[in-house]
Amino acid sequence: MGKLTGKVAVITAATSGMALATAKLFVEEGAYVFITGRRKDKLDEAVKAIGKNVTGVQGDASNLADLDRLYETVKREKGKIDVLFASAGQGEFATLEQVTEEHFDKTFDLNVRGTLFTVQKALPLFNDNGSIFLNGSIASIKGIPSFGVYSASKAAVRSFARTWLVELKERRIRVNILSPGTIDTPILDPLGDEAKEGFKKMIPRGEMGRPEEIATVALFLASSDSSFVNGIELFVDGGTAQI
């Protein structure tokens, strides 16, 4: 029997990388998974890659109507949620002098506003004793040049978890933060090999993380293995945030 047998999980922005690897592992461990993505072609590819026990719902986590449609689908097909991984997020580089309203709004709309309403709108379907975890980042505690707006958005997400675990304590719903370091996903490819080598030098073990290494930690947070883990920020970064 898998660690998530009989559980229903929702994972936003799960068409590639860490979230897709997580969705695959959750299904292997017995869960039925609902995933979202903005692009239908990528969403269809992800559903095919997962193979079974999955429903793809096209949508943008910063769009409240899309979130309503996601949860209407979950309610119609399964009627409950046991696990939510609010994974959707984005970041773009801009120095303090370069930050524009558009840059700020785009980042906070998805990373902060989107995370808030992704969780809020899931609650009516959520089973007691469930697990919510949010996509954080080591950037929330590091001073990374040109990444100030993104870092601030992830610090806000970290703050949400502290408040929500108290608000949801009567329902025994856990709320944690999964904060990746530099993970070797296709999103890094445009930066080139030189940038990747620079990232590796910042990581104590000398190599970037793999999506599967995020997925196994997500499984821990989703399963009863983490039943007494609540409100933490779990860095999955090879030690980068600790030095």
C-alpha cells in the first residue's frame, strides 16, 4: 500500500519540473491527482506523462475564475481534497532601479495573491487532518541581487503558513513551506552553461538538485510521515541557505 492510497491531491502549475515530478510520485504512492497549467498543450503532455489517476485542469493560479473552475472539477469528480501543493510561482530579475509596477504586480499576483486564493478556495473541500504546503524559496532568506521582488513575495508566502496553521488548527490541517534551492529544470536552460556552473559553486555538494529530490520531500509533507510537522520552512537546497 502506498503512502497516499485513497488520498486526493491538488498540485498547481504541475506541467513540468518539480511539481510534475511530485504529481508522478503521488500517483505512484496511491493518490488521485488534479494538476493545473496555463498551456493546454503542456497540460496534456503532463497528464499523458503521469499516465493514470490524474485530471488536468487548464488555468492560471492568479485568476480566481480559473481557481473556481479547478475546485468545481475536483468537487464533481472526487468531492474532497486531502493534500494541496500550491506550487504556482514565477520570478524575474530586476534591480531596485529597474523595478516597475508591472514587474511587481505580475510577481505578487501569482506568488502571493494566487497562493492565498488557491488555499482559501480549497478549504470547503478539504478533509480534516489534511496537508497543505506552499512553494517557497531560499530567496526568502537570502540577499540575491536583482531578485528583491521575488524574494519579498516568497517571504510573504512564508508568513502565510504561520498564520494559517493557527487558523486551521481546529481542523488539524497542517501548513508547511517547501523551499527549493537551485533545481536542474528546463527553466534554467535559457541561462546557459556558464550560469549553471555558477549556481553549482554556490551549493555545498557541488551540484544542483533534481526534481525527484523535491518530489520525495513533497511526499513526506503530504503523508502521515509528517503528522507532527507544522509551520516549518523545509529547505531542500543542498545546504545553500545555511551558509
